[in-house]
Amino acid sequence: MAGCGDRSTESPAGDWVAQYDYFPLSVGQSLTYQVDSIIFDPISGGVARDTSRTFLREMVVDTFLDATGERAYVIERWERKSNSADWQFKNVCSATRTGHQAIRTEDNLRFIRLVFPLNDRSAWSGNAAIDPAQEIQIAGETLLPFAGWVYRVDVIDVPGQAGSFTFDSTLVVTEVDDDNLVEKRFSRAVYAKGVGLVYREQWILDSQYCNLIPLPLDCATKPWMEKAEKGFIVQMTILEFH
């Protein structure tokens, strides 16, 4: 856990153990999301934008002791293309909540999603276990998405809404918000007490538009939806939970 600037995680007043409810883990837990995405794929003469909607169900099905002796929870992920289609198995990930961290491991990448205690000044290196040079492939193109992420709490313990649901207590974490002339890296997560993740939005985009010669006059103002050449935008919104 690492602070950034003048932000740091300090113990809030009261029983901060109640904050564990932002990252609940129990066998039988199930969350269903609507996932809307746009994939940017460079093609001859331009950029193709592939828009899609899928549905994702995550179910906690088992537990095991990890290499550190902590109890980890096995999460099966299922996917379908429409509400009337059958669920198809996608993959398995895992999650662990220690006394001071909430950790999720996906595709062998270990994310420190939350740290405890939390307050509105909390900041930490959520990708500390991930090599900043780690590459991902999107539509056959290589991106480097993970460098420079500093997770920060925006608001905590405030009412909020995600999808059709209103929650009494939500936590908003901006994991990265970096926008320069050639890269946009944005990731924000919303958690609800007693539920867990209820919304996530990510923009991982690259562009060479501002490297053109002569330099375009609208280089700094052209919207990313227009100048992005590769990468993706994705939104996950809670549909069901129990």
C-alpha cells in the first residue's frame, strides 16, 4: 500500500471493519452485469468501431487457501449475448479479502482493488503486483494499459445509483485518470455496501493523431471517440445480485 502526494489512508472514526461490506465474499454470492463495449480496430483507410452488448454473471462457488494462507474465493464467470440465450462458461478468477486489502486476480493479474481502512483521502498502488510493461491484445493490437495507475477514493459512504438500483452507501474509486495527446487511461469503479462492484467504466485508448506532420490544429481538442485508433471502452452495470 502506498500513498501519493498529500493523500494517504488514515483510520476513520468508528468501526472501519464495516467497510468490508464494500467487498463482500461468500459462497453462493451471484452478480449479473450488462457489459457495453466499443473496440477500436485500425483497418486500411481508417478505424473500425465494433460496438457490442453482452451479459456477465459472476458466481462465488468455492474457497481455497492461497500461497499466503489467506482464504481465497473461486469465482466462475458466465457470459451470454442476450437475455434469452443460454449462459456459456467464460473463465474463473479469484478474490481475497485480508484485514487490510481486497484483492482480485484475473488472467494471472493481481489487482489490489481496495485497502482498509478507507476514507476520502485514501490513495494506493492498486497495480503494484503488475509489471507496468505488461501488454494486452485488443483486436490483434498491442496496448500497455497498466503503467502509472494510482487508485484514489472519490467519495465514500454516500447514497448512489447504478443501473436501476439505488444504494444507501456507495464507494467511488478512480483507479486511473490520465489523458495525454497519445494515450487515454481512465478506470472508475463504484461499490455498494453488501453488494460489491455495481459499476465499472474503462477507457484504454491509443492514438497517433497528434504525431501527424503537420500537426493537426485540433490535436488537443479532438474527442477521443474520434481520434482513438486502437483500444476499448467498456461499461459494466449491475443488473441482478444476491
